[in-house]
Amino acid sequence: MGADCQPQSLVEATVQQVGSQRITGTVLAVQANYYFVRLDPGCYPPNTGDMLLCTRRSRLRKIGQQVWVGDRVEVEEPDWAGQRGAIAQVFPRRSELDRPPIANADQILLVFALAEPALDPFQLSHFLVKAESTGLSVCLCLNKCDLLTEVELVAWGDRLRQWGYLPLMISVRENIGLDKLAPDLAKQITVVSGPSGVGKSSLLNALIPAVNLRVGEVSGKLQRGRHTTRHVELFELPAGGLLADSPGFNQPDLDCTPGELAHYFPEARQRMAQAACQFSNCLHREEPDCAVRGDWERYEHYRIFLEEAIARQEAQERTRHTEATTKQKSRQDGQTEIEPKLERKKYRQPSRRVEKQRLKNWDADGADIDVD
């Protein structure tokens, strides 16, 4: 009986020791109002596991503090038996992605397919610009290399190097190149991104066999992938590091300003580093003595994205002007109508106190007025 009590006392002592220190961890997944937190080593008793299902303290809710996947958090009042806890603090983030919402990411692993569906240079350029706009490191990975000839692979490699990228050619199905990818992912939080159907979920299944993510087929008619990832979740790599599988989409939104756009093209950055444009606000279109305008391949992509950025900026300015000068008014039939806002100072009835004071001042100037 004494032998049975001894391990229990050791566990209780460990629990007390853990309870006396800060319990910290990383949010691996968010579902509804619950957060799956993986605790740091030494922050949990033995034989309890390193995962807690947590809620968010009402104090964080009141101050508007969101909890994202990848957040470093502090947990209070853990229930070790029930594996529950409450997130009491969110530590400052070193990076933020809003689509999808991921905190503290280090790099983006952009996955495209060389075939089935065929690689579209314009779509790839769109994704690359979006990835560059995050400020994170960008790693380009091209899947299904087994479906192309060696000559075709060399041609794609040379072409993308002129864009400023060193693509890694892999084949998840044939297990080609995955050993070269693993070192780039170790000890990093990596966001896997790319259009649907290029093999992102298959890649995660190959790198982390225990994950077993659902894999979708490519539509034969449209040659597009079907969305198989519905939410963001971090998965731990066997050699360390975390991978975030984000929902696939065929065209990300570019929300940068026209002046920022050129900095998201490595070819343009190289040209600007070698020579300066004549005008500081140069948009690299028809301006004289422009260092960026030239015969590089993606310059036409830049011009298209620039027109989109200018149109988006103009639309935002019109929206702000409309919101500043109009308001929505609900009618009795449930419909809403837009009417101009009235300037409050111009149309507001003056108060009785202000009116009396005005009349008194007038009377003091010599007018014969009786004020009640």
C-alpha cells in the first residue's frame, strides 16, 4: 500500500510545481469557441499529455483580443484530469496573416502542380505576389514532376530562376524530392498555400503520415481541384516544426496599393537596387527614366495587377466619400434607402440656454429686449 502512495505523492508534487509557474503553449487549432493548445515542455505533469482544450477568458473577449492558430498563449487553472483550461493571455505576435488567420508564421510554402492541372504562369504570378506581400519568406514547390520530361523540368527551372525563385521539383506520388524539402521546414511555422487540386493535402500526408487529411480529385472537365481543407490547423512535423494547411482557393485577393506592388516582384526589386527611377512616386508605366520598365517576362503581369490595384484604390475612395456624405435609412416596409447626411451644426435647433444668452448679449449692446 505504501508503494502505491509513493508515485501518487510524486505526481501531486509535480502538479504543484507546474501550478506555481506560468503554463504556456501554442494554439494548434481553433474550432468554434474552443482552442487546442499544445503546452511547452515542462508545463504539464507526467502522464497527462501536452494538449489542453481551452476556452478564452471573458476579459480577452471584452478587450477584443482574438486568439489565432499559431498564437503563443498563457493558460490558467488547468484541469489536468479533464485536459481543460482557459487562455488568459496572448503574447505579442511576430507576424500575422489575416487570410487565413495565422499568427507567428515564418514562411510560406507555395505548392503548385506542373501538370493535372497544367501550371498557369499568370496564376502562379498572382500567388507569388500575394505571398511576397506578407513579408514572409517564400518557398516555391512544384508537385507532379514525374509527369514532365527532363527537358520540360529544366525549362521551367530556368524560367522561374529568371523570376527570382529556386523551385523545388517534387512528386508526392513517386516520393521524389521530399527529403530535400524536410530541412527547409524544420523548426519553422510554415503556411502551405496554393490553388486547389495541386496536392497540398497529399504533401502533408506524406510528410506527416499520422495526419491522414482528406484528399480531393481534380475535376476532369475544368481541370481544377475541389476544396478539401475547410479550416486552418497546425500539424507537427516528426523532425520539428509546424505546418499549417490553409483552405485552397484558385485566386487570392491582392490588396496592396499601386505604389507597393513593384516591391513584390523580385525582378523589379533587383532593377530598383541597381538604378533609381527619376520620380519617387513612379508607377513604372510610361514615366521617363524608369528603372523598372523593360523586357522582363512578368512585366505584363505587373501592368495587369497595377491596373487592378489602381481600380481598387479608386473604388475604396469612392466608398469612403459615399459613406461620409450619405446614410442609410430604414423604411416601414423593411427596405432601406440612401439619403444625404445633414450637417449637424447648420441644421440643429439652438438650445434655449444659448438663445437666451444671445439675446442678453444683444440687450447689453443697447437693444431694448425683455427676456423671460
